[in-house]
Amino acid sequence: MFRFARIVMPAAFLAATATAANALDGVVASIKPVHSLVAAVMGDTGTPALLVQGAASPHGFTLKPSQAGELEQARLVFWIGHELEPFLEKPMETIAAQAQSVELIEAEGLIRLAPREGGMFEAHDDHDGDHGADEDDHGHGAFDPHVWLDPENARIFVREIERALSAADPANAAAYRANGEATMARLDVLSQDVRTTLASAKGSGFVVFHDAYHYFENRFEVRASGSITVSPEVMPGAARIAEIRASMKQLGAACVFAEPQFEPKLIDVIMEGTGARTGALDPLGAQLDDGPDLYFNLIRNMASAMRDCLAAGN
């Protein structure tokens, strides 16, 4: 059975050749990478509202009254799904009941990976795999929700965003189509650039703050040895920290990557005495300016951070 995501794609970075009709209002996106793609597809037809702003994380996020007001007025709401943004599940049924909900994790053809089980991943390689969205042998929470970190999934998002925007605003369908095509072309160049950037980093082990990078690793053939915490809501205790330190020495992990949303001092405790270097990865674009370029800068910055830290010891 085919699934169709309820979608909102990022406003187009390149101006569409078609002239936009009246601006489309009432478009809302959950997180910055989704907002970026929606802005890219929308182009000059309008500006989507963003819910999770700045360095905030969707993990444990709480809506402000002003954001609840945006949902109440929304025509289209684009989000990954309740696996990533549980704070939106009830508001989508109540506050935004009149809006079209576009859950991108349900998009047809999306690559979806099963969650990795535990902090150190080397024992679970045989369980990894790609799962198309037309498979029905799953339940909610069966997928790692960080799907946007594979640019091939971003291509599917763009297609679904274009479809949803065109259905809601047929007068601007030509503009959405042109913007979507321009965005697809940029995504092709992005993937090629990232492969080139990471060529010197393959084969080097590293540890991440939380297990958010499975899709990026899978696409670009780099491999985390493990994570400090599987879920960022659960901070590791002393026993877990000792386990990670021992595993890092055993696996020869070259780098530990922090994230701007979470406590950096914990990384210092983990690294002490291991000889590992440190870097930072920003899977949500917390430190980037919102807009159609954010997604591309986010992926490129992740690749550069990995290369710089991992290649430093070579």
C-alpha cells in the first residue's frame, strides 16, 4: 500500500521562472531543516513560519502561545512526525485541526532505518538496513526519525512539499514546480560535494553525542562507533560514562562530537585520558540562519566537521 506524506517543502532558493500569484499564507514548518526545504519550494510565493527556533530541540519542546496561534491559523503544517516532534501530536488534532498535516516520515519511497539499539553500535551492524515507506510490517516508533540527514530523503521531501503546496495553491503550481526542480539540482550537487569532502575521513571511528546521524552515515559511508546517549532526554550516569570511555579506547575512536543543544562539559568528561579529539555536529542547524540555504549549509558543515576532526590524526 502506498503512503503519501502530508508535506510542506522549503521555499525555493532560486527564483522560479514562473511569476508567483498572490502570496500563500498559513504555512508552518516544525524544525529548521524542514522549514528550509519548504522555504526553497515556496520561493517568493510566501514565507513559512518556524516553530522550533534558534538552538531549541524538538526533544521536549513546548509551544509558546504565539506559536499555538500560528497553528490555529495554519493551512499546511509540515513536520517529520510524532516520532521526532511529539509536542505537535495533540496540537495537530486540536489547535490545527483545520490544517492539512504533512508528516514527511510517511512519504512514499522514503528511506527509513530501524533505530540502533544501545550506545555502542558495532555489535548491531547486521540489523541496519533501508526500509521503503511502502512497507507495512512496522509500528509507530519503528524508525529512526532523523530522516532529513540523507539528502536522498530531502529529494523526496521536496517532491511531497511541491505536491502539497500545489494542491493548496494551484495558482502558483508552476512556481512550486520550478522551485522544486532547482532545489533537486542543488541537492544533487550537495551529495557530490559531501562525498568529496569525506573521502579522507572514511574508516576512522568516532562517537557522537546522541544517535542522530544514522542516515548521514549510511548515505556517505562513514560510521560512528557509538553514541554517548541513545536519547538526548536521558543523560548517562557514571557507569555509562565509564563504559563509553573503555569502548573508545578499545575501538580506537578518533573523535567525539558534541552538539550545540546539549551540555558540552559532558564531552570533556568522556574524552579525558582517551586521546580522542573533539568536534561539533549540528543536525538541526541551531547556529545557522533560517531560510532556503540552511539545509545545504547544515549538511556541508557536518561533512566539514567530520573531515577536519577525523583527518587531523592521519
